[in-house]
Amino acid sequence: MATAYGSDSHSADPHGHRLPAGLRAPFEARTWRELGYLFLNLPVALASFTYAVTMISLGVGLLITFLGVPLLAMTLAGVRALGAVERARARVLLRHDVAAPAPVRIKGEKGGPLAWMGAMLKSGDSWRQMLYAVLLLPWALFSFVTAVVVTVTGWGLLTYPLWHWVFPRYSDEPGLKLWGGENSGSYLNTPFELVLTCAFGATVVLIGPWLIRGMTYVDRLMISGLLGPSQLASRVTELETDRGVVVDTAAADLRRIERDLHDGAQARLVALAMDLGLAKEKLTEDPEAAAKMVDEAHGEVKIALQELRDLARGIHPAILTDRGLGPALSALAARCTVPVKVLVDVDHRPAPAIEGIAYFTVSELLQNVSKHSQARNASVDVWRVENRLMLQVSDDGKGGADASTGSGLAGLAERLDAVDGLLVVHSPVGGPTSITAELPWRG
């Protein structure tokens, strides 16, 4: 995105204080970059308009023959190339970075020229870039003339006392003739008139950058709306990505459940069956040994049941379904190795899916507190802001948590993003750590 005025330079007065933005703007690099962009608009627009209108007219005229179809397709390919140039120009001069639209997709297994032409003609992105090439000319003409007039008038009048001597002499003083005949009229040649002209020029110079900024804002809107990817296509791509994340997460959860069953409860139950078989064989020969083995098997049953309860809680805890988020999070906090204070301030329960995501988000964050934080105290706060559910897990540990290093926090952020959620980590080295999650109230 484009930067604000003042980001390109740090002009200061002699005492080291920064000048107000209004006084600084005419001398900033941004102003002159944007002015250069407006100056280039006209030649670029003339070339784009001429190409687009000429080729479209020729292509439509030749539609009565087969030559019109490939000509229109090549014309659209050409305006896509012009769009790439315009995005690069905006990136360099306006500091406005717009992503390129998705490439033309050829449906079906068979490609070839006919498939490419059909895909190009059906591409909405290509026609939007064609529209940009046509609409740019009238806007470029207006913005070019306005920028030239304002810039030349402002700086010309501001510096008028330095160059007014170039005019012929009238009444023994050189000056700019405003009106009148050859031997009469009004001239800008007195000291008062010079000061007044200079003041008017300074006013135009100070207003000019903001007028230029407003005109380039229109250019930014046109580039974003017509040369970038369509919002629908971007949303489809985002949903496809989110669907992939959800599918991968579900597959990982299934693998985790299968592994826990195989390595935990299943292995323990197999050992239990073997122990009971041995006890059955010893029941008549050595009743005391059989009784001891049955007693050990009873202990194994208790452990297996606890593992199954933990596994079921990892899928979806019963307390969450029966009593809601507050009691479920309190139960989570009770199992944490660090003392945790829980505060849930929601008047209604969110959607069941969102409630489950919120529960497992807090569960994973509290596990991180137990394993890595070295904290003495932690807290969990849950509240609602309009249609968003907010979660915050804080601790007074050593800090240094970072979601950008591919850690578990990165995976958690991806899972939240898949449901239009957000994860914000604030964890300076030395602590404290505060991790905030934002979820939609209704999934």
C-alpha cells in the first residue's frame, strides 16, 4: 500500500523539530513520484486506448470470419501485458502493490489454440483490464492537465520575483501584463504586487501535493479494481486454501486418535486379555496367583478406562456439550501445571463448532504454558465483541513465543484462519506473554 506523506523524508527546521506535513509535502519524494506518475499517465493512456480500441474494433469487424476470434483473444492477451506494466508502474511510483490476477485456466485435459482462445475470451479478468485501458484515457487527460497547471502555476508564481525581469519594461519596470492595450493596462511589477503574487503561488504550491494525492488515489482505486484479482476469485482461492487446511487438520486428528488408540488403550486391553487368559488357566491350579493376576487386571482396566476418557475428551469433551465453555475451560485450567485464573463473560453460547474450536485453542495454549513458559501464574479471558468471540491466554513466563517460526502456534494460526479467525501473539523476550484469538460467533 502507498505510504503516507512524511514517510519518504524527515524534513526538519533548524532547531531539529519536524515541519508540519502541510509545509513538508511539496518537497517530499512521494509528491514528485506521484507527479511523475500523473505526467506519464497521458502517454501510457494514449498508447493503451489506441491499442485497445483499434484491436477490438478490428476483431469485432472480423467476427464474420474466423479471424476475429483469435484476434480478440490476442488483444486480450495484449491488454493483460499492459496491465502488468501498469501494476509495475504503480508499484514503483505510487508504492501501491497489487497482486496479478489469476492466469487464464484452460479447462479440460486437451489444450491447444482453440482451448486457449476460449479461456481468454471467457476470462473476466482480461475484460476488466480491457476496460481499464479504455477508461484510463479520459481520466489521464484530466489528471495530466490538472497536475501540469497546478504545478507550473504554483512554482511559477512562487518564484515570480526571480524571473519577472524577463518581461518587457513598462513604466520603467519589467512585469507580467495582466490586461489592457499596448500602451495601457495592469502589470505585476510593484513590490506589493510581487509579494502578493509570490504568496498566491505559495498557496498553490502547498495545496498542490494534496490535490495530486487525491488524483493518484483514484488511480489506485482503478488499478486495484480493474487490474488486480477479482474479489470473487480471491474469495474462492481463500476458501479453497481454508478447505485444504481443514481437511489436513481433520486427517491429522484422525491419525492422532488412531495412534492413541493403537498405542494406548488398545495395547492395554490386549495385555489385559492375555492376563485374564493366564489367570483363567491358573484358577484351578493356583487360586492365589490367579486372584493376584485378576487384581492386576482390574488395575489395568481402570487405567484403560481413564485413557479412553482422555481420548474422548480430546475428540469433544462431554462437559463442553453439557455445561458450556466456562465450566469446560475451568476443567482445563484445573489440569494445568500452572495456576490459571479463568474469566468467561459471554451471555449466550456460540455455535457448537466455534465453541469446540475455542476450547481446543485454549487447551493447546495452556499446554504451551505448562511445557515452555516457566510461568508462575496464567489467566484465560473469554468475552464477546459484537459478532466475534475473543479469547486471551496470558502468563508471566519467560516469553519469546513466535508464531512465524513454524511452531505449534503457526499451525494453530492456520486452523483459526480456516474459519475466518485470527491469532495475535505478543510475547517479548523476558515476558509476559499474551496470546489473543478471535473467532466468528457463528460458524
